[in-house]
Amino acid sequence: MASTYPGAGLARFFDDLVRCETRLYNAVGEKLRAEHGIVASQFELLRYLRDHPRSRVADIATNFAAGIGAISKGVDRLEARGWAARLPNPADRRSSLISLTTDGAALVAEAERTFHEHLGELLGPAISAGQVDAVGAALAALRRALESARVGVPVG
């Protein structure tokens, strides 16, 4: 099926989307590092584990469209800091189930307040709540379509 979008519009959309994501991710990461000593990727992983206790590395990798090795190393770092723990998986002895520790749960709760506050400071002056909702709905639909078609899944 051919695209019905003009090429320049798609290129501009892609560029704006990627550059906004990068700038927001960097800004949030800097704030989380200054306030809580974690980077954005650690915050995302902690938040995922809070919402999905007893996850396997493969589950996390699927959610983030990241390689299993990269996620495993990220979990190793959380585990070394005492924020996550690997538990034996009774259904598959080759894998572990990962959950937050009490310290990890406390950290993500504190960091989430900072995350929401800072994101509001960054977005508030630039776009309205209605625009956030509209863009959020569009991005959610795009994400569902990409995930359904398994687009952008890392190899290996």
C-alpha cells in the first residue's frame, strides 16, 4: 500500500519526533541523575519492574524493543545497587524472574515524582494538555501498529 503522506511532511515528522524524544530523554535523565543518582534508562527499567514484577529479561527486552544482552546488563546494574533481585523461574530453570527490592521500590516512587514534575515543566510552556492528549493518542496508535507488525525489533 502506497503512502498518502507527502514525503517532506513525513521527513519533518520523523525529525521532530526523534529530536523531541532525544531532548526530553536527555533533560529528564539529567534531572533524575541530579536528584536521585539514576539515569533515564534506569528509571524506565525500575518503573517497568514496579509495574511488572517477576518479569523475565526477554519480557523487558520485548517491551523496550531492546536487545536481551543490553537489558540483562541493565538489570545487573540495578541488582548491584540493591534495587532489583533475580529469583529462580520455577517454569524455566534457564531464566530468572526479576523484581524490585524494597529499596528499588522506594527509589522509583521518589524518582517518579521528579519525573512527572520535570516533564510538566518542560511540556507545560510549549503545548497544552489537549495537545499532549492528542499527540499521545497518535503515538499510542503508531506504537500499537509497529508492535503488532513487529517493526524495529532488534535482531539477536
